Amino acid sequence: MTKLEFLNIAQAIADLAHAANPPPPERSALRELFDEPYVLPLLKIVGGLVLVIVGIRIGRWLANIERRVLLRAHVDRILAEFLRNISYAVLLALIIVSALEFSGFPTTSLLAALGAAGLAVGLALKDSLANIAAGVLLIVLRPFRVGDAVKIGGQEGVVEGVFIFQTRLHTFDNRDLTFLNSQVIAAPIFNYSQRTTRRSDITLTLAHDADIKSLFDITQKAIDADSRIIKDPPPSVSIADITDRGIVFSIQVWSDAAVMGTMRSDLLMNLQQAFAKDAIGFARFAALPAPADA
């Protein structure tokens, strides 16, 4: 065997030995970092926080899209806003649960604990749940819409919206008024905006010696002169009663709801001027005597 052949055989044996026992791969610094026991859980927690932040933005965006679609479909604005809030709350709950699952928290046991806690909280917060149920009834029954002028529990204002727990009004003297939904559903609700026309009732107490014929003629002329007063239904002018204080004169006229206040004020002013011109006097009430000392 020549020297060259011996060297070739030795090289082949060395190559076989190298192939059978390769050297361990070099470990990069990044791989060594990921092998640390605390790094991967920390990255999962950071990923869960990012999922929550991004999910909240996406959930709000989807909820707003839902509201716009409902409004374009001519769904009532209160119902659209209510459904938007419910959808956003459900999406937010799903996002939080998904983030916890991604971060490695045991969501199964957590959901079981939350279910048991939810039952206890539901019993403790039954009044709050009653407000939610009342809000659903207000959405379904729809006694008013956003922008309607209403009177609820003696308070008047314009409806701004029905929310999960409360109903908000903007009063005519520029105040914000909030009712719990359970209070709204239990109180008498007067809606001034559902009807386009309204009736004004005016009651005057005149002196006993007033000229009844002139009284009717003057009142009828004042009504006929005001174009805002609707002729159908026809106005009503009558003597409602005669008491020891005077003649109770009743006037009932109809007008558009938007001009009711100004029409009533102008009619009263015109009647007062006409009565004064024709010497038709109002009844004078004597002051009640002061109660005797006990």
C-alpha cells in the first residue's frame, strides 16, 4: 500500500467518525435568553396585554359599526345605542378571557369561580339587575325616543338616551337629569313629542257683572285672529261654572305642539287687552282671614 492510499483511507475514516459524532451546534445568545425559565411567561403576559389593548380598540370599532348599520336600517336610535353597548360589553369580556388564556392563566377554574361569584353578586345587586331589565323594557316598549320632550316623575326635559342602568334627560332650563331605569318604568311618562298637535286649556274667573255676550264675542274674535289656532278640532268657549267668587270662563284651543307656548301667551295678552277695553273685569278675591292664635 502506498503512502497516498494510506492517507486517503485515514481521511475517509476520519470523515466517517466526524459524520457519526457531529459537534454540538453553537447556541446563540437569543436562544439562551429564551431558555431562561422566566422569559417565556413574561412574553406571554406582555402578549396578553397587547391583545387587550388592540382588542379594546377593535371591539369599540366593531360596536360603532354595528350602531351605524342599525341606524341606516332605520332602527330606533335608543335601541341602536343600547345594542351597541351590550355588544361592546360582550366583546370586552371575550377579549379579557382570551388574553388570560394566552397569558397562561387557568381560565376554566377562573370562569367557574366567576360564575359562583356572579350568582352571589347577582343576588346582592338585584336592584341593579332590575335597572337592566327595566332598560330592556324601555327599549322594547319605546314610550319615547331620543330627542322627545317628556315628563317623567314630575320632571320635564328632552331624552338624551337610555343606557344600561339609567335614562338621561336634558331639562328645558339646561340641566342634566339622570333617572334609574327602574324609576322611569314605574313612573307616569308624558310624551309631548309623539303628537303633532296639543290642546291649551285656559280658565279665567271673571266678575259676576261681566257682559257674557261681549265676553263670548271678544274671545271668538281673538281666536279667529290667531292663525296658529287649529280649526279642526274646533275651539271651545264655554261657561264652566258660576261660583261665589265669579264666573268661571273656559277656553280650549288646539295648535301645533311647537307653537303651543307662544300661542297661549299671545292669546292671553290679547284677551286681557280686549277685556280691559270693554270694561270686563276679573273677579277680585278677598284675602283669607289670619287664623286665630291657639
